[in-house]
Amino acid sequence: MSNLLTISPSPHAKGKETVSSLMFGVLMALIPAFLCSLYFFGIGALITTLVSVGFCVLFEWLIAKYILKTKPQICDGSAILTGVLLAFNLPSNINPFIVMIGALVAIGVAKMTFGGLGQNLFNPALVGRVFLLISFPQQMTTWPTPIKSRFEYFNAAFDHTFDAATGATPMSHDMLGKTDTLDMLFGATGGSLGEVAALALIIGGIYMIWRKIITWHIPVSVIGTVAVFTLLVWLIDPTVCVNPLYHLLGGGLMLGAIFMATDYVTSPMSSTGKIIYGIGIGLLTVIIRLWGSYPEGMSFAILLMNAVTPLINKKFKPTRFGEIKTK
């Protein structure tokens, strides 16, 4: 009886990709941006990332083993990736206790409450980030100033980073248009770990597309929508919207478009659905940035479109293997 096989209808297809290989592939793509955050924010970036990853893995193991009574799957890399992405949405000088709370919300509420990997409706890291933003607004919007010399770097490495000098992010209302775009491209700006070095995030995105971990549809539709929308508003009234380059390179746009919005579980399945999903994220991001109270709208836009994903999937279903479309 132990040799019984489970038979399922054809067609049968087998690929070399596994959950672990995909998760660790995304982690590989995040390495350039992580190295930039270490360079510009020093040891604080490392502490925040390690605390976030550690508690995400711990909470997933505890909940799976003692509450859900299932075998913990922490080795698949999903909890590690959630921890890294959560850290990328936080300032490097934030208190580790707050990071722990964010990890608990991301894993315990946004992921494991729905049953674990593959069943969550919303992106766990973004749920944790938005919860912390609402609960700890001052700590979540106190940005460390980037380290611009090796002397400052080694000082920060041996100093307690919670008291580091702070400044504004380029997307703050009083800083829009005042930050050099090259600094935004290469990382010498204030903000969360994932808001620096847009170029490093783009390199990671190209790597994932090359590896076929993600497709181009969501990143291109998000970035293209933001570019077109902000350009139109800028041409109509420059007092309402600054140069579109600031919106493309600043804030969490690149991180969100490339690494957060492309989450397999919370994004549409079909190519058409992905494009509609990306356009929705781009429009909502610009609307929140220009006319909302928050200078950054990427997280809210992605979560709102996560909620719409089931409707998009219902309308735009991917073609079944072997199916011939008819008009």
C-alpha cells in the first residue's frame, strides 16, 4: 500500500523551478540594493535587516508548529524574503522592538492567518509596513541621513545608530524637486533601506526578468503609468507636480514596482491582468502622492490592488494548457 501513486488528469508538466529557488532568486536580486543600503546607512541597515528576518522566521515557525499544527516550512525562503522586504520598507535607525511588531503583523496576521504561503490575499511585508506607519508615524518617518564618506561609515559602525542624524526623504512635500536626481539614482538620499539606489533595484529587476522569476508586465506598466501621468500633470501645472524623474527615482516606486507588486500570490495570473493591475497601482500611487496626505503612496496602492486581484483573475483568466481561443 505504501507504493500507491496518486493519478491526476493530463497534461503533466514538470519544471526545474521550486518555491525555494524562486524565493532565493529574488533574494539574490536584492543583494545590490542591500549592499547600497549598507554603504549609505552603515551598521543600522544590517541590524534592521537581521532583526526583521530573524523574527519573521521565528514567528512563522512558532505559528505553524503550535497554532496551525503543521510542519514549519521556513526553509523554503518565503519568511526570509518577507523579512528582507519588510526591512527594506523601514528606516535603518528604527527601534528593533518596532521591527519585531512589524514582523509579527506581517507573518502572523497577513500570512499565517490565511493559511500560510500561497493563500494570503495581501502582501505580508506591506501589511507590516502600513501597520507600523499608522501605529508609529514619527518613528516610521524619521529618516537617517546617508553616510557620504568612509570616515562617517566607520563611525556609524561603532556608534549606536538610533541617535543618528536624521533628515527628510526626497518625497517629503518640502523636499520635492530639491534633491539631485543622480543622488536618487545612486543612493545618496534619505529614506528607508529600499528607497535608496534606484539603479541597484533596476539591476535586480533585470536579473529577475532574465531568470524568468518575474515578467516585464507589472514593473513596466507601473513605471510607465507613473511616468505618463506625472508628465501630463507636470506639463499642465508644474506647481502641482514636479519633474517626473523625481517620482520615478524617489520613494518606494522602484522597490514596489519590481519586488512588491510582482508577488506571485497577490498579483494577477494572466498577462493582461498584470498590465491592468500595474496601471491601477501607478494611477493610485500618483493620486495619493499629489493629492493625498502621505508623500508616498506606493504601499497603499499595491495593497488596494491586491484586493482587486481576485476580480482581475476572474475576468482575465490565463489560457489553459492546450486550449484554443475562439472569438
